[in-house]
Amino acid sequence: MTADIKELLKKEAQAVLNIPVTDAYEKAVALIVEQVHRRKGKLVTSGMGKAGQIAMNIATTFCSTGIPAVFLHPSEAQHGDLGILQENDLLLLISNSGKTREIVELTQLARNLDPRLKSIVITGNPDSPLALQADVCLATGHPAEVCALGMTPTTSTTVMTVIGDILVVETMKQTGFTIEDYSKRHHGGYLGEKSRSLLCEK
């Protein structure tokens, strides 16, 4: 089993290193800064299934770093939750196939609500309908899943998470987010205590 685990780690690490790095990242970060930081909209993330869990994680991480964000379940959006969308909001949609029915429908519903809404898509299929309709497409490189069946979202969700981390970190740099800012948003737990101790050292 030890040899198998080392091989899994190698494959996952290689998938991360193979994420296509293009100017799409600069465009995505610029959109987040403009729509949320400057125009005071919010980032609305969405995804179905495992991708939805990644989208939820990205939203909470952005919240803790000064970018108001909320997860919108694509199915619940069809039953009234679409009302969370407001002027200057920005959609961050995640779909490995780029064809997930609920996410494609969400983009159509959002466009009907406000044609000015912009979107960033994270997908393994940059030629998909979802990607082609997006303002910015961030491709995962479509890595093979390490699952023994080649089916269960494993490697794909790893790279999605890493792409989310890239967006968060680069946005923090662009907005000048400080330890003081972090401390105000993260009072409890170990991180809250650590942020306050770092402030005291300054």
C-alpha cells in the first residue's frame, strides 16, 4: 500500500503542476477586484456535487480574506434562491465537464435576471458550452482521476481547489489585504489567536 500511496501522491502533484497557466488568471483576478472590491458586489460561487463542495470552500475562503462571497446551490437557484444575485455580483462557476445541466441552466437564469452579470468558469473542458459563455475560463488541464475506476472526482477536485487558492492569494495581493484586516474577520480559534499575536509583535 505504501508504494500505491506514493504513486497517488505523485499523480496528484503532477496534475497540479500541469494546470495551464495563462493570462486568464490575471483577467479573473481583475474581475474579482473590480466587481467585488471596487464596485461592492459579491462573489457568487456555484457547482453541483463534488464541484459544489469546492465552490463552497472557495466562497468561505474569500470571505475570510476580504472578498464577500456566498455559495449558491444551482438547484435551489431554480426555486427562489436566484434572488441572491444583485447588481455588480460576479459568478464563479465550477464544472469539470462544462456541461453540468444545473450549472448551464443557472447561467441562463442569471442572464435572464441581469444580462450584465459576468462569470468566471473553472472547468476541465475549455471548449464546453459553459466555458464558451464565460467572461473568463480557467482550465484545469483535465487530469485523469486517480480513482481506481477513473470515475470518482479526486484529481479533478484537487486541481479545482488549487485554482481557487490561486485566485484567493492573488486577489489578496491586489487588494492589499493585511494581517489587521484578517484579524477583524477571524476572531475565534487558533487562527484568530495567531493573527492577534502577530499584530502585537508589530
